[in-house]
Amino acid sequence: MILDNLNLNHLRLFECVYRTKNMTKAADELHLTQSGISQHMKALEDNLGVKLFDRVRQRLLPTRAGTTLYAHCHQGLHNIESALADIKGVKKELSGHVAIGIPVEFGNNIVLPLLSQFCKKHPRVSFNIRYGYASEMNELILNGDLDFAFVDAFGFDRRIHTEVIYGETLVLCASREYMKKHEPIQFSKKYFETLNYVCYVPGEPLLRMWFKHHLKQGNLQLNMRATAMDVQGIAHLILLGVGVGVLPRHHILKLGRTKNKFYIFESTEQPLKNSISIASLRERSHSQAIKILLEWLLDQFKTTAH
């Protein structure tokens, strides 16, 4: 048998290297040195007589042989681990490391409380949380730096699967003090072009989305005064009277008494919804910890649908 000539521990190391796509991450997870992991992988490749990974610009890219081996190795090792736990009469505790991408506001208010619940149930699962926009998450998922991410509407690579799990209402608002200086308030293109604006990124995608939805026009000439990378920054700029901006309604509601300082532009149209999705790479095989966390999160959002 081929197995007679293999160090079976090399298969365990290979499974971890393939799953993390990174020698350093695998070394951290297995409490070994990176050089030790690299030597073991070379020994496995030499023994099998095939390349399992291509090294391209300091990145590990699995070969077809590596992908085939992982498909069987990952499930096989999991089955063996479960069988050993049954034989010993112990309950196998879920463990592993999960890398997650989140937007600042939705992540802090909605995702982190859920992850804290999961942590209490599974104390041996650890997280690496990265903040950013959907465009950033696209590359991080493709490169294997993230296992999955929470993202809003964005044109993702076709290999990335997205599943809508939440819809936050977006509102156009200003400080009441700012609006007193711009009375009478009108709901027209001409009027909106007299105001100042703040937004998250250049190009004002959320502002233009709001105007296209409520005013049926997306070509307004907007006088942009400032950009800020997160919701808290935009809300602060709005209250300081720098300009008008778009905020999630749930963020305004959580501000307590401060919420009364906002003027919200109301429309006869249905509210504008920003869909939040979970995005993950279709081609990637996930560890048991990632699979269970994903299933658990999807169940949580289904039971608390918005």
C-alpha cells in the first residue's frame, strides 16, 4: 500500500496548510515552526512524486493533485477524529480558527454580539475579524485571507457565493439646525443640488442610490464637503452641520436622545433597503468550525429576519 511508505502525520499537516493557504497560519494552528511545516510538505511531495502546491510570488496555490488529495484527506481525517472520540467515549469539542470580514457599523452592532454567543458555546473556536468595504472583502476572500465576510451590494467575482441575510433601511438625513438654514424644504432635484453632502467613499454610491430610488434621478450635481470611512464619522459630520448624508435607520434609533437632532427626508416610495449578505468562496473547502459557524449564523438571521 502507498500508505505504508507515508508518514501519516504529513497528511494532517497537509490538510492544515491547504485549508489555511499559508505556511505561517498552519504553523500557528499546529504549534510548529514554519520551516518545519515547509520541510514536512516537501517530504510529502517527494514521497508521492507530485507537486501539491505551486509557490507563486510568496503565495501557495494548490495544484490539481493537491485539491484532489485535500477533498479526501479533509473528510477522512474528520471521520477518524470522530471515530476516535466515540471509541474513547468523549464528546469532541469544536475547535479551530475562523477569519471573518465585516463592515464597521453592521459588524459592531449585529455580528459581534452573535459571535460572542458562539464563543460561549464553543470556547475553543477563535476569530480573526477584519473591518472593510465589500470591494476589499472580494480580494481577501479570493486570496484565502478570509473564510467568509458580511458584505453589502457589490459586483463580486463569480466564484464567490453570496446569500442575503439582512436588509437595513437607508435614510437621507441632516441635522435639524442645518435644515433651518435651508427652508422651505422641497423634494426636488433643484433643491437637493443646493445642499452640501457627506458620504463614505468618493463617487457617493449610497447618496446616488438614494436619489435614484426616491427621486428617480441619479445624475444630481452634489456638492461634496467630506468623506468618512464609517457610519459614526458620517453621523458626527451630519450633526455638526457639514452636510446631508445617508445613514442606516437602526443607527439613528440607537442614538437615544440624539436621534431627535436628525431631520429625515421622507418619501412616498418604499424605503431603500441595503441588502447584507454572507459571502464565501464556492471552491474552498471549509473546516468543521467554519461550517458550523456559518450554519449557526444563517439560522440566527432567519429567526430574527428584518
